[in-house]
Amino acid sequence: MSEPSLTRRDLLKAGALGTVGLAAGGTVLALPGLAQGDAKAGQGQASHHDMMTVGQLAPGTPDPTRFLTEFDTGNVSRLPSGQILREYDLVAEDREIEVAPGVFYPAWTYNGQVPGPTIRCTEGDRIRVRFTNRGHHSHSIHFHGIHPSNMDGAFEPVHPGRSYVYEFDAEPFGLHLYHCHTVPIKRHIHKGLYGAFIIDPRTPRPPARELVMVMNGFDTNIDGENEVYAVNTVAFHYQKHPITLQKGELVRVYLVNVTEFDLLNSFHLHGNLFRLYRTGTDLERYEWTDIVALCQGERAVLEFTYKHTGPFMFHAHQSEFAELGWSGVFLVQAPHV
Amino acid sequence: MSKLEMPVQPDSTPLAAAPSIGATQRGVPLWFKGLAPLVLLAALVAVFLRVGPLGVFRQNFPPVEQLTVERIRLPQAGLMEVEVVNGGPEPVTVAQVMVDDANWVHSLNGSRTLERLESRIITIPYPWVEGEPHSVALVSSTGLTFTGEVAVATRSPAIDARYLTTFALLGVYAGVIPVFIGLLWLPFVRSVGRRWIDFLLSLTIGLLIFLGVSSLIEATETASLVPAAFQGHALVLLGAVGTPLLLAAVGRWRARERGERSPLYVAALIALGIGLHNLGEGLAIGTSYASGEIALGTFLVIGFLLHNTTEGLGIVTPLAQERPRLRSLILLGILAGLPTVLGAWIGGFTYSPAWTTLFLAVGAGAIAQVVYELGRLFARQSGAALQAPLNVAGVLAGMVIMYLTGLLVPA
């Protein structure tokens, strides 16, 4: 990440003068393809720089860019049977999180972050999750996948101060998710209790640049509608801080939709198409497309390779969501020599 | 003089008999007795501010945030200016701005945090669309949203000579000319018999009641737009009750000077009441025009013309048996009509729901006092009672005329 070359005050002044294109803040300034809005300044026309949040996240805020590639593979050991055991610790706690620069939301979190840690394992592993509830309400963890009834998290709310151990064999391979299943579920999910759950096939997928994107939203004024949309919580984060890719490298996106209140969310890729593996439970490609719509809880694995360099947008193809924060940029660079 | 006329008594105040201020009783000075509770109160406030005993009561209450969007100007294509005031008890930080459900870059003329009663102008480079509605939502640091609407987007009038001329003309059409036309009824009023003068006086009372009540209702409506800290409904109370009290005090003082309430004085009072009402009306017109909510169509001007002409009739009726000088009549017309121009000018420059509320309430209060004075004049001059069938018909007719001509004025 390069440092912003202007102070926030300068940026605000720039906005006041109508010099569109400068006010977005941060690293976008470096993007030649996005700087063309300047030419139209003062003529009442707008560019993608204007449709943007202002300011930067507070220091110490969890970095959404790091979240993209952070996988929790657990504490690994072997059971007497030879089966691999992976142990995880998840703690539910109330925490205020920043969902857009300067906008704070009283969230319920797993391990203090929204989305919760991306849990990763291989098909056939034994999973053991020690769950502790340090929140002020009862919570639980409901994993998607195949497991016994009492490991399902639906009927055993864990009360504040209590713990529970979820243990089951990881199956089937694919991209799943976990979330709190305590009633009222709508509130427990949209407050932030969810995360991605990846079960790799025994024969791994081809090596790739892997990115986790959890599409979410926040109803900050509690009116039953989202004010903020994003992947991985922070509105416009990947537009202000583009994700750098290499031309020609294989990119794999683990895309999960947990957006509350809206029927669908979607992912649209610019300048490219992706191979779609719905739920990731099959290694045969389902479709070659540039847009996928997912219902709440649905997920998909996306694979693509860029043919051209330059900045390419990715965003929800519900324009409203895109304009309220669910927009980002892949900055495709020439491969290293 | 009517038998009902009350002789004005010189105030035989008992002041002379009162104990002299500053005298001491049992050694404690009077000023100390008066000030001691205040000093104690000040000390208590100082202690509270320093020690903060509110911490005892305050736990994890959600912050009470109240931002009010006072108005949205569209000074040029691609630019919005949002005037916002913090009318709540706590400071509020504007973290983000959304226009039509999209985050947008913007700047503030000061800190992002507004202390209580502070205001800011937020400038947004947004490509608004001529003739279409827009909404602006301010997102606070706690995620609450405060919205303002542009009903119909159109370039806000720049305050220049053309603007001032336009509104001067509007004010003249809607305020001054109709009042003067109404004044032209004076010869007619003087020629009709006693019975019909009574009828016209009743008619005036009717139309003033209509004006007063509609002023009061409008004041209450704008009061709900006033930021909470400025207590819109208290402003209504102050204006509506304070004004008649002040006017009554002035009337009493004048009566002592001149010995009676002359019909010209009552006419002037009516003109003043109508003028104050028109000031509030002008404010509303100017604001609506500046924010693009109304167009200055022919229909609007004709509506005001008819509506306000009856106001002129109301002013001259008390003068039926007088021979006022032309100069007095012109002054009356100006007093009643010109405030429309002033109001429209002010409303275009700056819109404050608080001031509009206050002016409307003052207008309502003034009209209430006028109705009272008119009732006294009626009792003094007339042989018949206000309850006589013809006079009751007059009051009703006054209200119906205002209602019918009001149909021509868009709300």
C-alpha cells in the first residue's frame, strides 16, 4: 500500500473546489485509468472518484486487505486412527467495528472481527471448534456441511459466559460458511456473526492467488435496510486500496453471500469472465460468465486469469449496492521478470 | 360614546405605599434574599460541570443525536450545498454523506463534529438532475442517518438584482396592490348604512379569524421542522401569546395618552396584524421558490391578489365614519402589504424554520389582538350585537371568502 500523498484536509478542500478525481483519497490517485474524471471537472459531470466515502479507517482497524488472504487452518495433530485433527478457538464478543471511514457499528463478532476468521481444512479432517461466548446474548455456531444433529448449532444456544465444543468430520469439500443460528437469526447474522468455511478436496485445486470475499451489509440506523454494502465489511475499501494481481496468474475467489435484508447479492467482473463452481462441491465448471447472483447463504468459487493489465472494477451488479460501498478494483500488473 | 366605553382610569399605583427597596429586615439585605438562591444554583451547576455527576445516571445509553438539514441549495450544475444544524443535546460527527443512496465525496466548512447548536454547510459535487427529486442522507459516526429532500431540483436563484426585483414585484402584486385595491372600498363603506357597516365589520372579523387560525396552524407546522433545541412549539407560544400582550400594553399606553382608541388606531392595528401575517407568508413564498418547490406562475399571483384584496377591505371598514388623510391610508397599505416583499427577500437569502415559525406565530398573536380590538370597536360603534343574524352571516361570509380565494393559492 502506498501512502496517501495528500492529507485529509487537502482532499476535502479538493472536493469543495469541485476538482473531481482528487477527493477519493489514498492510492487511487496512482491509477491512470481512473484519473480521467479530472478532465470533466467543473462541468457538473461526475466520475467514480466522486461516488465514494471520504477519509481513512482509524489506525488499528482490522485491515480488509489482509483478511482477503488470511486462512485459519487450526492447530493440526493426528488422532490415534491417523485422521488429521484440526482444532480452532472461536470467541463471540461484542465489539464496535468501522464499516466505513468514521462510521462505527456495534457488532457481534467471532474473534473480534467481521467476517469471522476463514476456517480452512481438507475433506476428511476431524474438526474441533471450542466456542466461548463472551457476548451479552446467547450465540451459537452453525456450520454448513454434513454433521450430526447435536453439532448443528441450531438447537443448543450457548449462553453468555458458557462454552461448547463442535466436533465433526469435514465433508463434503467445497465452499461453505458458518454463522450464528440463535434467534432472532436476522439480527444475530446482520450484527456480524458469520464467516467462510473452506473444505479443500483431498486432491488440492490447482495453485492460485486465493482471495476470500464475504459479501455483507450493515443496517447502521436499525431501520431494516442496509446503509453500507461491502465485501469484507468496509465500504469501498478495495476501490480505495485496489487488489494487485499479476497478468496471466490464476486467481481464485471464494465468494460467500451473507447480506441480510436483501434477496440477492451479486458479483460482476470487468474486462474478463470467470469459471463458476457453484458451492465449490464439484470440480467441473458450472458456467463461464462475468456475473453471478447469490441468495443469502449461497456461495461460489470463481476462477479467472487476466489477459490485460490495468485497473478493472469488480462490484455488485445491483447498482444500489455498488454505490453504497460494494465496489472494488483489481489492479492487474505485468508479471514480474 | 357608547355606554360600554370604559373610562380610562389614571393608574393609582400603590407604589408609594410599598416598602422601599433595599430596606433590611432583621439585618439581612433584600438583595441577598433575592440573589442567594441564584448563587446556590450557579454553584451547583459549577460543581456538576466539574465533577460530572451525570456519570452516575449515564450508562450505555445510545447517543442521542439530532441533526437537522435546514435546506439544500443547488447553486450550479453539479453542485449541492446542504445547510445542517445540530439541534440535539450531544455533539454529532458527520462521517459520510449519501446522495440518492450512493456514497459521495463532500467537504464541510469546518470540523466534521458539530457541537450543540453549531451549523455547517456541506458542499457536494453531485450531478443533480433538473426537475427530479433528490435526497441527501448524512451518516453520523454511530451510523444514524439524517435526511434532507430536494422536492424538485432546479438551480437555486442567485441573490442578485434580478432576484430582488422578481420578489419585489411578487410582493407588490401579492401584498401591496391588493391591500390598496381593498382600501379603495372606503368611499363605498362610507356610503352604506349603519347595518351594512356592521355587516362589513363582522366580515372583517371573520376573515381575520381565518387568517389568524391559518397563521397559527402554519406556525405549528413549521415548528415541527425546527431543530429540537430551538423548541419550535415554545416559539409558537411566545409569538402567539406574547404579541397580543405587548399590543395590549401599547394600546393601553396610547389610550392613556389620547384618551381613547381611535378607529384609525384600530385600522393601524389591523394593518400591522395583517402585515406580520404577510411577512410570514412572504418568507414561505421566498423559501419555496428558492428551493424549487413552487413556480411563480400567473395562477399563484392571481390567487394571492384575490386572497389579499379582502385584507384591504378589513383595514378600511373601521374607518367608515372617519375622514382619514390620504397619507394615513397609504401608510396603512404599506404597513399591511410591504412585509410580503421583505419576507420574500429574507426567505430567499436564508431559510430558518425557527424565524418563520416565530413570525407566523407573532402574526397569529397580532391578529388575535386585532380581533379583540375590533370586537370592542364594534361594541362601541354599533347599535346591534355581533350575534345579530346579519352580523353572524358577516363573520361566516368573511371566513368563506378567505376559504374560496385560498383555493386559488397552492398550499
